[in-house]
Amino acid sequence: MDKQAISDIIYNHILANKQSLIKQFSDSEKTIGYFYIDNVLPEELALECAKVFPKPEEMKMLKSIKEHKHVSAQMNKHDKLLEAVIYAFQNNKVVKLIGEICNISSLYPDDSLYAGGLSLMAKDNFLNPHLDNSHDAERERWRVLNLLYYVTPDWEQQNGGHLELWPNGPKKEAVELQSRFNRLIVMATHSKSWHSVNKVTVDGSRCCISNYYFSNIALRETDKFHVTKFRGRPNQTLTNLFLDCDSSLRMLVRKVFKKGVRKNPHIYNKPKK
């Protein structure tokens, strides 16, 4: 099945549930707007995504006090189906429909997959509370939506590896959104959209296909440029102090070097035709 056919399936399924998704997003918009929808693709196709998903050793491992996960944006190194699915979410009519649900008129997908692509979390992997970088790689457009499509079959709640939203900040309680098989979660990204992934507790891999959408306009008038900011969890006082210092230093660097000292390597370097 090609990218166009997959995007048609995604579009039709979201369109059929448009009104309930608008309500989901609207009800949560004052803090961190989000919606989720299940059974996004035919089960056989979603299962095939899981089957061909790269193994941890075929991906780049990110491991620090902030996070432990495996990522890849170099899609031509992986099965063609995964590339077709990820770009199906970038189809113009899919982007426009999601923009209508989230009430965002200026919305652009990211062909370079800057900080997007594939992610995998194995046992003991985690992602601490953080705010995503506010802009694209060229610091021209605002990052406004995060799309997470999960493809691991039979992934249960007790397995961990679930998305957490912190609507009242990372010192309060989180809302857990389960990384259920064949589920798409769309969340707003702005200066208050703290989110994380809790630790995977089983011998297995939680696999995710992710996209970011960008806009010419920030979601909130108070939004300002910021680098990715990490925090510890509410009981991690020393981690909080360290990560606050880390964020401050990186922001200082960006005041001097507007686009950073080096380009973020997490993009899709497409082979020349």
C-alpha cells in the first residue's frame, strides 16, 4: 500500500470522528490541548508496521539523565512501509483536517523529520518531563503539534512507556495517555506543554512513529523562543537543579549562536535522486 492510499485511510478515519476529536481538544486546550484516536490503520497494516520496525541496535541510542530511548530519522535505512506511513501523516488534507480539529489555520508538516521519525523504548527506557524546542531547525516557524502513532501490539498499561502530560507543570500530577496499539495521540506544544514518558517495565519494545507540525504563529501570545527544557520528576530535587542549569546554559549559547553551535543531526538526510 502506497503513501497516498495510507493517507486516505488516515484522513477518512479522522474525518469520521472529527466532532468528538474537536471536543477532546477543546476540553483540554486551556492547559495542554490534545486528542487521541484508536484504530487509525487497518489492523493488518498496523501489525506489519510493528513487524518491520527496526531493532534497538539498528537505531541511535540516547542515554543521559534526561532520557533513555532509541531513535532514527534516516528512513531509507528502514522498511519502506514505515516511511510511507510517516509521510502519510504529512499529506496536505490530513494536515488541514488536524488543523481544523485543533483550530490552527497556519500549519505545516516537516519533510526533514527534525526531531521526528521513529522512536523505540525498551526495558528501563524513559523520557523525563520536558518542553520541546519551540522552533524548527532554521528557527523560522513555531513547533505547535506533536503527532505520536503507536504500533506495538498488545501493549498494556502495566508495561509503562506511556505518554504523560503535566497540565499544571512538572511539580504537580501527570495525566497518563496509554501508548495503545494503533493509536494516534496529537498534543499541542507551547511554553506550558510539559510532557514525558514513564519507564518501560517489561522486556519488550514500545514503538512509535512521530511527526511534528509547525506554524508561522505561536499557539500562545506569551510563547517565546526556548531550547528543549528538561526537568526531573516531582521527587527528583537534585535532578531538577542540574537540568535547570543545563537549560540555562544552552539558552545562553543560543543567544549568541541563533541556530546553535551545530546542526541537530536528528533529521532525514534524503539520498539525492
